[in-house]
Amino acid sequence: MTVLIHDLSDDDFSSLFPQIKENVLVISDHHDIKKCSECFYCWTKTPGKCRLEDNFNDYGDSLSKCKEIIVISRCKTGDFSPFTKNVLKRSACFVHTNINMENISAKENPVTRDLTLSAHFYGKIPDKSKELLYHNAREQGLSLKANAVFVHFARKSSDIYLDI
């Protein structure tokens, strides 16, 4: 399964992806997804289940089993857009279900995951921002236990090509 997280407008999404394959879960800015409060409840109290009550918790099983996460995001000051960044933060609890808490510091058990993270940034992106975007995408990949991270840049969202 592939998960596609994007912040595109409806028109841009429809023109880029007139038809989506059956095994692709699309998460767009139209979903009711609350902001991650970074409380670690999803690690310490109920591993793999976020305490925030919204539709995003329904995606947990899919996110934990997907082989590819594709993110399409406008560049916002060297980072993912607020929506896509929040989805990525909220996704971490679905892959970090084996955290042990000792002396108030989290020590993670190693997890092997066959996952690829592909980040596609669009907009006018200066070279300094590209460096930050590479770094932030790699950090998100580590957080999600991805074994490969790819970063792509496009001037406009319409320049992005994906066969999904």
C-alpha cells in the first residue's frame, strides 16, 4: 500500500492525478486532523493510538503497514507545509509502538521497516531552503523508520510527476 499526503488544491490534485490506483490512501488538507500536542501518550499509555479524537486515528493500521509514503508539500521556510508536517508527526505513533520508558527518558527498541519516504516540494525554493528540506525530510524518514528517503523539487505543483 502507498500513502499519499498532500496539501494541493482540489483542482491541482485532480489535474495531477486524474485516476488513483486502488492501493493508494490519499490524505489531504480536507481531512479533520488535529494538531499533534507532542504529549507522547501514543507511546506511553496506549502504544499506536493517539489520544486526540479525530478521523486520523482511523489511518493507523494503513500507515503502520504501508510500503511507501509520498508527501507533496509546498515549501514553507525550509520545511514541510503545516498540514503535511502535522500528518507526519501524527504518523510517528503508528510506527513507534515499541517504546520502553525508563527513568523518564524514552529508549527505543530497534524496528526494521521496509518503507520508502518520498518528499516532493514545490514553490520558489532558494538553495539554502533546499538544504533544510533535505535535512527535514531525512529526519522525518528516521522518525518513520524509513529505509530510504528521496527528496524532489519542482517550481510548480503542476511540474510534479508521479505514477500512482
